[in-house]
Amino acid sequence: MSALEASHRQLVLRGRPEGRLDGMVEIEFLDVLGMKVKSQYRELRISAAPDGAETDEFVGIPERHSSRYATLIVTDGSGDGFVVCGGLRINEG
């Protein structure tokens, strides 16, 4: 997967599913407040970040808005990144 677009508080990652030559998976992070991602991933795993992660200081979401955003760990197993966003959409084609 590689980061192809990052603008207007949106991040889109696109790639081919493992073992397939056709088709594309597009992961769209919406209403992005902050991120730390690599330019390419061999594989991609996304999970919720634990409370108190490094992102808390990096982004600084006011408490009154914290319920509107999710902090997600983005990794391929060789180093973690993160995305703080208001939503996530996955499209397979």
C-alpha cells in the first residue's frame, strides 16, 4: 500500500490485496487531524490506539471534541504509524 493522496483533511491509501493481481483496495481516512505514516507498506494492519499513545500530545484534541475522533495505529509490523481521524471508509474494487 502506498499513500497517494493527502489533502483537505483526507488520506487515501491504495493497494492490491495480497495474492491477487486484479482488484484494488482503497482505505480512506476522513476528517484527518494528524498522522505519521510511511510512504509504503508491505501489508497494512489498522487497529485502535491505546489510551495515552504518543498521538495524544502530537494532535492535542480538545476534550470536548475527543469523542468525534479515533486514533488508529497503522502498521505493517516493522514500525507503527498513526492516523487521528473522524472516520474510515474501505472500498474494494
